[in-house]
Amino acid sequence: MLINPEVTVAFRCLECGRLTFDSTTPFKLVKEHGVMFPCECGRSTVTINITEKMQYSITVPCIACGEYHTYTLDKRIWREPLNILTCPKSGYKVCFLGKEQPVLRAIEDYDVELDKALMDLNFDDYFKNDEVMYEAINKLHEIAERGNLYCTCGNDNIDVLLKPEGIELLCKKCHARGFIYAGSIKDLRSIARLNTIVLNDPILCTNKRPEKEGG
Ligand SMILES: [Zn+2]
Ligand SMILES: [Zn+2]
Ligand SMILES: [Zn+2]
């Protein structure tokens, strides 16, 4: 029986948003007592360590909340074709681990899903950042479905306008406005934290654009 003991790791950088795709073997991991997968930019990394109980402790940067999350997995990481690690706060998929093909497919599926959604919207090349916009639209749907999108005037029929930089919200009844920035990886963190959107409420003020990119 031929066994391919390689495990492939894919994650998105917390700082630059780039996708890192790398692999290792259990032998290397044991020999070196751990392994790191740094992003090309050098500013974030996935780390896998072996614990005393012979489990694997995996630390992953999360672009949704701007922090690192640690997961403990057992030997199944070598067996399972695909493990998806998600952010405990936002549910965002932060790391794909497993055999090369299923990991590649999972990332492709995600991209196809994204392309399809944007094609349906007919907004080719319109948004500043397609991926962040896609997350923002999903999040907005989720919030609206739970009945958590409304205006302080009592109206819950809010107009949604997609702009290159984000989503504009408008109450037709009292003309209150709100804006969800969705133009950069940093905006994704604010989006992940949103639970309720109330127009005319200070909560949207917490979703102001953070300091300038790259500066
Ligand atoms: Zn990076
Ligand atoms: Zn997170
Ligand atoms: Zn209103």
C-alpha cells in the first residue's frame, strides 16, 4: 500500500491577505519538534507544534479578527483528506489542512463561489476588493435574516446600495444612512464583529475605516 504522508496547509495572511500554500510530512514535524509556514511577506505564519500528549497544536492567523487562534488536533490530520479550521468568533474559514487535492479543491470552490456570486450581481471589476465585499454581503444577509437590520425609526425595510468601497444602507422612511466599509482586509475584521446593524445608532460608528492601509 502506498501512503502519501504529506499534509498540505493553506491559509490567508493576516497582514497582506495573500494565500499561502505549503506542505510538510510527519517525519519532518517530529524531527524538528514543530514546523512553521510563514507568509511570503514574513508578517504572519502558521505554526504546528507537537504537544506532550502527542497531539498537534496549530496556531493560525485570522484575518477576520486580526488575532491568532490555536487549535488542537490529533493524528487525524494525517488521515482526513480535508480539515477546515474556522474562526471561533466569526466562523470565517481561516485554514485548510489535509491532502493536497482536497485542499486545492476547497480553495477553488471558495473562489468559484465568490466569482459566481459576483457574476450574479453583475459587478465585474466594480468592487475595490471582491473577496471582502463578498463576505460583507454574506454577513449583511445573515444579519437581515435574523431581523437585526433595522432603523431606529422602526422601519426594517432598509435599502442596500453596493458601492466600490462598501455597502450603503438607507432608510427610506426617515432617510437615515449607514455605511459598511468593505474595501480592504482590515475592513473584514470590522465586518466579522458586526451582529446588529441599526441605522441612526452609534454602533455603525464603530465600523469606521481604520488607519490608512500601508501607512
Ligand atoms: Zn503576508
Ligand atoms: Zn478569528
Ligand atoms: Zn428610519
